[in-house]
Amino acid sequence: MNNARKGSGLLKTVLVIDDDLDTLAFMNKILTNAGYEFLQAVSVKESQITIQNFAPHLILVDYKLGEENGFEILNYLKSVNSMRLIPVVMMSSTVNKKLVLQALSSGALEFIGKPLKAATIVQKVKKILKQHELPTIIFKESPKVLAKCIAETIKINEMNVLLQSSVKFDTKTPLKIDSAFFNNLGANNCRFNTEGEPFVANPGVYRTKVNFKGMNENTARKIRNIKVQT
Amino acid sequence: MSSTNQTILNLDDDPDFNNILRVILKKEGFKLKSATTPEEFAKLINKEPPLLCLVDINLDVAMGAGYQMIQAMRNRLGFELPILVISRRASQEDIGRALELGANDFIPKPIDDTYLIQKINQYLPRENFKPLPYFKVSQKDWPCEVSFNLEIYSLSEFGITFTSNHFLSKGTYLQVDGEFVRDLTGEQRPLKLSIHNSWIDEKSHRFMAFSEFNGEDIQLLSSVRAFIIKNSGARDNA
């Protein structure tokens, strides 16, 4: 197991943008060894696609990208709402005060001069990723989702079914139950409502009484014909 | 259940049926008042609110008069009073329509005494009532899928925290779907998850359950990160 994973339980992705293939190979080696998921791009266009697809945790971009330059990446990130929180470090072999200031004021978090040193890079990446954990969104209005879990219909009569599941269902709540067995009975057309406090069959296994609603006569007759009484 | 008022009110245009019903219910200690027309039914319901209503939705007077009756009752009396619909026409559409309009349940005609009494007990539970025995389901027929509603409390890069009145045990496998999920993943299919941790929120007294994202699923993690960046105002002021 590598270091980055041990720390957070989640693999962090770092995108390095440089038109120099040797730099990319070097960065690939040190970042992968340090436990990060390494992504690379050599042009602005390619960077945009990679950013859209992977939303990397951190971007390292070279100032000079052939005819293009790293500022185009900074501008792109600012223009895309969904990417504006991604931290960016600019790298360059020409280091002067004007360029550094311009980079920082354009949205770069840090500036690193080339030649790159492995220890410095790893240190910086580690530090920035630690400072730039994404926030947890706590919803003001909780989004509703439809959840589906597996369960077992272990006992049945015309009034209700005993459902065994790892979910302890709340009482008087509508559910939907689907199975081949219910299909054959025609019971899948019924509505279902939980009733009462579930019984604990085993730790983490609950038996919930579920009432049938709106059962037709045909289904009731089929259930009566099951015959094996408990 | 109050011991003084044991009245059940029914609407059916067949006096013979009403007499049979009266006999069945009397044995259970209920007093039946019958109406043969909607007008009469309305008068009776206003005079003395019953414990429960049995309404035939297939009256001869006017097809579907029973449906209108249910709707009118819900509008005027709210949803407390149990309304059980009785009908000879047992099509699933009719039953569905009655339930949509606010009926609690359906009882097929001809009436099966046991079925009727058991149904009534579901809505008017009495002590010492003997429920129907269960049939054992053959084990091969046990597996089923259960669908229910959940709410999302929070979302981080690492996973989703659900909030619910249902308790989701650790290790529960879930498929979640809906507009939110599709927005989050950018995929047109449900998201598969398992529950890693469950607890009770002290403040809301609701159950909470955390599900961690699969760390190998780079595509999902990327979508989640993009979603969080897009939807969090956390660094807007920075």
C-alpha cells in the first residue's frame, strides 16, 4: 500500500502539464512512487479534456507549452465553474519576479523554479493537497433518492408478509417489493406499508411486518393456496 | 379505540348485502350503520363520525359515484378516518384508482368474513385479536428487492451520508437512483453502494448511514469532485 492511500483512504490525482516529455517521465516516476495517481497532458487542449474527465486534485503546469503558455490553463479553470477549486502550481525554468507575480495574481497557488527536485515536488504536493481538501456539502434541503436493497419474504398470508432484511424499516412507511414469487402471485400490484416495530432475528437482521394494500381476490386466493402453515 | 363508539358506516345499494354485513360485524362487537345512497351516507357521516367506512365503488345509481364519494370525504374529513373500498369489479386499475383518491384499502366482493375482519383489524387494532396464521414461503422464493425512499444529508469526496427513519445496518448493499444521483455521477443508471457505518443523530433523532465511494472507481470519484466544486460556495469568499 502506498503513502497517499494510507493517509486519506482515497487515491489523489495529480495532473502535470508540460510539453517536455522528459519532465513528464520524471514527474510520473516521483509522483507515482509517492502514491499519487499521475495524469499528464502536453497541450492546453489535451489538458482541458483531462481536467473535464478527471477533475484532478492538483495541477502542475509549465509556463511554456510550445506556442501556448500555462496562463491559458489558469484562465480556463477560472472560466469553468465546476473546476475553480482545483489548486494549480506553475513551474518554469525562467524565473523572474514579474512572471511569479503574474502567475500568483492569475490564480496559481505557488510557483516552482526548474530544474525540479524530487523531494521539493513531493513536499509541495503533499502540503497543498492537505490544505485543499474539498469541503463536505451539507444539504439544506436533503435530496431524495430511491433506494433499493435485497431482502427475503419468509412468511406470508393474505394480510401481510414478513420481510427479512438488513434494513430496520420504520413503521407505517410505504415500500415496494419486487420478486418473481410476488409476480406469480400478482402481489407486485399491491401497495405495501410497514407495520409495527421490526423484530431482531439476528444482529443486523430484522423482520418487518409489511401489510398488503389493495390486494385483489385472485392474489388472495393464490396466497391461501400456499398451504404450508407455520 | 373508544369503548363507547363502535360504529362502522357502510355505503352499498344492496340492502341484503348490508344485512349480511351487519351480522358479521355484530359478532365482532361493531355496530353497523348502512346507507344505500351517497346522500344518505353523507347525512349519516355528519351526524356521528364512525370508526371506519366501507364504501362500495360500483353503485348502480351512477358508475363511479363511489370514487367521488371517497374524494369528497378526504377533502372534507382529512385522512384520519379509514376508508375501505368494497367492489365486485376487481380490476387492478379500479383498485389503484380508489387508493389514489384516498381509500386505505380494498376488499373484494363476495365478502369473505375472515378477510373482512382481519382487514378491519389492520385499521382498528384490538387487543387479544387473533391474527391470521402465516404460510411458510419456500426458501427458493425468499429473495426479493425492496425499494424505499432515502434522503442525502451530506456529500464529501469520500462518500455519502444518508438520513432516514429506516436503520441501514453496516454492510447493507444499496442501489440508489433519482435525479440527484444522475446529476452526481453523470450516468444514466443507479449507483451501487454499501453502508460502512450507521448511527443515530442526537439532534434530529433520525438514523444516519455513511457509505464510502469505491476508491478504484476513478470515473465516479472525478464526477463527485466536479460536483462538489461546482456546488460548494466554500471558497467563494476566499
